Amino acid sequence: MLSLEDSFKTLKASKAERLKALEFVCQNPHYIQKLFDLAVTPSAARIHIYAAWVWELYLLEEPRKIDPYWSSLLAKISAIHHPSMRRVHSKIIWLYLHHYRSYKTLPTVEKKKLVTTLLDWILTESKKAPLNFSIRILALFARESPKLRADLEEILRHSKRVFPKGVFPAIRMVFKD
């Protein structure tokens, strides 16, 4: 039987190839846990980046599929440094919290973990997609936390950090009220 890693080795980065990989995973659901494990591996080898892309496609149909992996994702996400993998995970978290699970219902420990990680990403990331999603997620939490809103304002408006132009709509979202 073909392993998940072996099935990914010959594939290219095109959307068609990623959909082919997704189809393989869906036909072999015992690989879903392995796909997640590869997608959150911080070493960011080609196989891990590819797995993150397929993981994203797997969850886009139904973001609630992340429920059994949520705690593990939060435990591992701060170790991820590759921009493409950060984009995938921040997008998934954004979709999940914004559309399916109220950020208000998250336990305090999970909120703190996410806030800490995403603030770090805002300070260290240079690519606009992970920055956008990170800012949008923190904007959700900032609605109920004046301290976080003040911290975000300090970073986004008053720091010497230069953000890519594509990030400004997300920044405005934080301060729209």
C-alpha cells in the first residue's frame, strides 16, 4: 500500500495536483491523522508544506473537521515558521473562528495561546497573507479586550514595523469602530 508521504513525492504544487492528493487522502481516511501531523511539523520540508496545502483543502469544505485536531493545532502552531504553512493555519483558524465557532467560547488558555502566537507572527512575518489572517483573528479577540486592542494599536500604528500594502485593509478592520 502506498504511504501518504510516497503519494506526495511525485506531485507538483499545482492546484490540480493538490486536489489529486486530497482525493487520495479522502479515499484513505486512515491517513487524515498523518496528514495533520505532517501539516503541523515545524521543520517545513517540502512534504510538510505540501501536507499543509492539502490539509487546507481538506478543511475548506467543512472547517468543523478541525474539531478533533484543534487542541493539538494550538499546541503546535507557535513552532511553525514557514510563511506558506503560517498562511494555511492562520486561514484555517480565521475561517473556523469567524464562521463556525465563536471566538467567545474559547477557553482562556486557548485564547492566550492564539493571541501570543499571532502577535509573534505579526512582529516576525513578512508575507501579507499570514499577516492578514493573524490581524483579522486578533481583531476578533480585541473586540472584548481593551488591553489587546491597545497592544495591537501600538504594533500596527505606532511601531516602526513596516507592513506590506496588502495588509492595510486588515489593519483598518481592527480600528473601524
